[in-house]
Amino acid sequence: MKIHRVLYSILTRALVWLPFRSNQVSRETVASVVTFCSDTNADWDEGALSRCNHQNICVVNGDFPGPTEDLVSILRLPLVRRDELCNVETESTFSHALSIVSYQNTAFGINDYAIAIQSLQHEFECRRSKKSRNNVKTKTKPFYVDFCPPLSSSLRRRISGEVGSDLLQKAISPRKGFPNGAIIYDLTAGFGQDALLMATAGARRVYMVERDPIVAVMLQDALRRLSNLADAGDNFAMDLSPRLSFQAGDGREVVRKLLAEKDASVLPDIVYLDPMFPARKKQASVKKNMQILHSLLETQTGDSILRQRDELELLHTALEAAGTKVVVKRPVHASPLGGASVEQKPSYDIRAPVNRWDVYLK
């Protein structure tokens, strides 16, 4: 049990099990987050697990041997030395690597670590061309979820309003009709960027739901670091930490449990959906974190019929659960989620050059 202690601590401190009214987390719940396609009794949809087969992911060793060993043990992923990444056998086996990287906040004396992921594509290309070797440092920098992004980052500028009106926040309008802020469920959390924007726009609480086990562990780790910053006195983290919660699982099952519980204090006022778009042909126009998420979840080669069926069911479930509205992010020229098979059409939409937000009023 000792080898699991570090990562188990991460999960138990960060996880809020939504249908319960306390912060107590069962071991089964923790297992549902970190068990990697195993045969445990975790409370996770079996179909979702079968679609989260990450046999193409390894863990790379580094400067944090303890947390690295825990990550390997609990996720049951192979450990690879960094100098082994550029051999032929590794290239044919792995597409992504998890690693433990340094995370520091000098203003508050935080000397911590983060669970990060990187695509190995450019690591493999580094031995093939001089151009790739020159660019590999910036292209392969590991990515981790950070709910306290640097003040100079584009995300922090979006939060502060420095880049003008944010269309996601306009579509959600978490304070409109809710003096204390709306309760929002983001049923397709991904790396949590949209949840962060909604929470900082005035939501009372944003519940993130994510079914992919790798992404789930990264979200949990980000919440752990957010909690540490709040404890250290960071005002931004202190305000945000009580507004963000997370549950691992399929969004449809989470909502069904909420409806069965019939507890008005945790039912959503607004449900937000951002189903993964098919990958763009011009990958350069896609931000790094979205490139990783696309390739990690393999949307390029996934079963489109199965994906469309899941999305349709998710929309129906969201419409049933939401108190006031459902907001769905779509490519600007795409048809509404579910197409002609959905009886209720968007009440209106908010458009940007690339994306739009369809708003379904109840």
C-alpha cells in the first residue's frame, strides 16, 4: 500500500463525489478515477472504459521518482527512460508519455510537481531532421492542467476581460437570473479550460465530469495544486477553489444519478456540452492542448456512428436535467448536435469565426 500513498493522497484531497453531501471519498471512487481499464468494481460505465484503451501511453522517468512510481503502479502503465524514447521499438509502441514535472510559484513559496502529458511525435522526429531537432524543445514541452495560469497567459487575459467580451461567458451568463451564481455541470470537461472560464465568470459552482482516466487524473492533480495555492493565500485560488469540483465518469450516468437523487441543492441550473470535434485538417490552427486532447482520445479514427449516438444521448440527458438551459459548443458551420433526430432546436446561438455556442432554453 505504501507505493500508492502519494497519488492516493492527490485524489482523496481533490475529488468531490457529486451525489454525496460530504467530502468523504470512498476507495471505490478513487479507483474509478485511476484504475486503468482494469477489472475493479469501480463505479464507472463499462462502455466508457472500453473506449479509454490507452495502451499507447507510457510514463517517462524524471526528477520525481516517488510520484512517478505511484503513477506507474496505479495506472498500470509501462515506465520508459527518456533516452529510450528515440528507439524504433518505442516509436512503434507509444504515441504519448506521462511525466512528473516541476511546478513552482515563487510568490507563495510553492515548490510542487504536476502530472503532465506530451505527444511523442516530435521526439521521434528529432532524430530524422535537423529542423526538427532545432524545434523539438518548444514542440515537445509537456502539458499539464493549470487552474491558476500565469498572469501573462492568454487564458488569464480571457479571465480578466483584457481581450474583450468572452463569448463562452456570454452564452453561459452564470449570473443572469441567479444572484448567487448558477450551478453548472460541464459534462465533457476535457482539460477544464471552459470550466475555469465559467467558474471565474460568476458561477456558484462548476462540476466537471470527465470519463477518460488519463485526463481525469490530470484534472485531479490540477485541483490538488489549486488547493495548495489557496492554502498558501493566493487570492485567485482562494476564490476559485470552492467553485470547482470534479467527478470521473460518463456524463450521462452522472446526470441520471442526480435526477434519481432529486436533491435540488445539487441539480444543475445550466448544463454545458463541448463534445470533441473531428480533428481539423490544419493542425497548426489548433492550440497545443487541444491537439493533445484530440490525439489522446483518438477522435480522428473513432467510430463516428457510435460517437454520434453517444452525443445524441448526452444531449437528451442534458435537456432533461438542466433547470434553465443547455449550452453546446459546435464548429461554426456544423449542424446542431444530434441533427434532425433532435426535436428541440437551439433557441439561439452565439457565433465566433471558428466556433459557435448553441443555447437551448428550457
